[in-house]
Amino acid sequence: MSLAFISLENVRCVEKAELGLHPERNLIWGPNGSGKTSILEGMFLLGRGRSFRTRNTERLIHYRTPQLTVFGRTADPERALGLQASRGAATVAKIGGEFLSSLAELSTVFPVQVIDPGVHKLLEESAARRRRWMDWAVFHVEHGFVEVWTRYHRALQQRNAALRDDATQASAWDPELIQLGESLAESRRRSLEGLQPYWQDTARSLVGREVELTYSQGWARDGTLADALRGSWARDEARGITHAGPHRADVHLRLDGLPAREVASRGQQKLIAVAMILAQLAMLREGFATSPTLLLDDPAAELDSTHLSAFIEQVLRLRCQLVVTALGPDPVMFSAPDRVFHVEQGRVRPV
Ligand SMILES: Nc1ncnc2c1ncn2[C@@H]1O[C@H](COP(=O)(O)OP(=O)(O)OP(=O)(O)O)[C@@H](O)[C@H]1O
Ligand SMILES: [Mg+2]
């Protein structure tokens, strides 16, 4: 599986661009502000329905236009997919000409992951990022997961709306919430258990030491979700939100038994976050014969030469499609790219 072709229209400063990509090593180079990251954002959008730089997709729409469009075609198997984001309207996407009911479905057709200079946020920022990280792998490992995930979040929204309007109606959602929520949590648990050997390997070779990765499901470990909902009812009613459930799940990273986000250096935080991503890719490749496309935006930033070589070795070992950005034509990642694109002021041309 790889991205064979992408066209972008009005993605930030890129008014129009078409790229025919190589299944292995692609390089996009150009000066600061030329549009390299914007192109990667367009690719990511196609597989995720969102950017990796902002939660607000509207920010990606070219200032002077009302909407952006991205089209793509994957190879092995060949699938066409497209996405359109407009100001003040919901983003819509299609696979093979059919509108999707949830953008999450894009993941199943075009698996894509990114490592950019903001990768440490995976450790530093809210649990929502780590849940997205967990869930993306589960989407590829368990085929019914997208549907369970989507239905759970809809039921949760309904329950929260009821809590605010007329709390006596809220518990009507509980049976569905409990059934879907337990199933979602179980899928995540299985996936993270399967990840452990890859995690230990990758963390050891990248960070150079043991980093513990543990899962918390979003309610007390030894109780059922039904118990947890009963236990949090008074708080739920008072605050108008549901306090227990897989929407509160997280993964915890510990170095020498202490939270990595508090004790790890900035460089180590970046390496831990990178290891989280690469371990998942290794698991998908070896355990599930899935090779996602990996976007690497300015990958050398902040890494010393020893860690950079370990990083490059891990990445090349994945043998997945790579799209790498750099300021010049000689990227640190590899010496001979299979395809090269030059970007200047939002205009892309193959070299
Ligand atoms: N919504 C938008 N509409 C038009 N232009 C935008 C929009 N958002 C950002 N830009 C501009 O797009 C340009 C390209 O940004 P981008 O981050 O892609 O550059 P880059 O090549 O990755 O640069 P760097 O090497 O500094 O990372 C910037 O000059 C930015 O001001
Ligand atoms: Mg950039």
C-alpha cells in the first residue's frame, strides 16, 4: 500500500499541485515557507481527515478561497479518495466516489503517519493525542473498530446532551454506551499488548533505555463500565458530562518509574514520541502486513548524530513509503531518493 498520486488545491499557500509519488523514498525540498509542510498536511488530511498541525481544518484553506480539495490514488490496492473542506461547513470525504459517514473511515484506505518537529506533543499534551495514537493502530488491526468507535462517540454525545437538557433521560443511553465502551476498551488493550515487544525494542534502540508504556482504560481497572457510570452519576449530573469511559483512556510513559513528561529531557521526549510511532509501524508491518506511508517533516531537528543514526536505521528498516521534507536537495535521511520534488512559493515541480 502506498500513495501513488495526490493533487492539492488551495492547501495553505499551495494553490494547485500534483505529485506522482514513488512507492519508496520521496523527497520534497525547498526554502523556509515554500509549502513543504503544507503538502504533507494535504497528504495527512487524505488519510486522517485532519491536519497534524491544527485541530481547525479551516486554517488550511488558502486565505483567499472558500474551500480546499485534496484527491489521491493509492496503489496495491488501487483506490481513489478525496476530501473537501469548506469554511463554515463540515469536511466531506469520498472513497471510490461514495461519501463517507465518518472521516475515520479514511484511515482504513490510506494509512498514513507523520513525524514532525511537534512530535513531542504526543507526550506533553492532552490524552486526546495519545488516544488518537492508540486508535489509529487499532483501526488497522480490528476491522469492526471504526464502527464501534463512531457509534460509541455518538452515544456519548447524546448522553452528554441529555445530561445538560434533562438528566433523567441520560441513563437511557447507558446500555449502548456500556456495550460499545467495553468493546472499545478491550480492542485497545489487545492492541497495546501486541505492541509491547515492538515498543520495548524500539524504545531501547532509540532512547537507549527502558521506557514503560502502560494503558489506563478510562475508568477503574478492576470494575465494569456499568459500575463506573453508577459511581460517577452525581458528578455527571452536576457537570453535564460523562466522567467514566474509554473517552477518558490514556497511555502512561515512565522513565525510571517517573512520568516521562516530567523527567525526560526535551530530546528524550522527542525520541520517546518517535519510538511510539515507529513501534506501531513495526507492529503493523510485521504483525498485520500493513505498511503505512510515513511523512517525515524536518526529521533531523533536535537529534544528535548518534540518535539520528538510530532513528534513520529504524525508519529504513520499516521499508514503507517515505515522504521526507528538507531545506536542500541532500536530506539526512537517505542519500539517493527515488523521486524528488522542488517547492518554491507554493509551486511544486518534479526534479
Ligand atoms: N491558510 C493559508 N493560506 C495561504 N497561505 C498560508 C496559509 N497558512 C499558511 N500559509 C503560508 O504558507 C506558507 C508555507 O508554509 P509551510 O509551513 O508549508 O512552509 P515550509 O516549506 O514547511 O517551511 P519551513 O521550512 O519553514 O518549515 C507560509 O509562508 C505561510 O505563511
Ligand atoms: Mg515546514
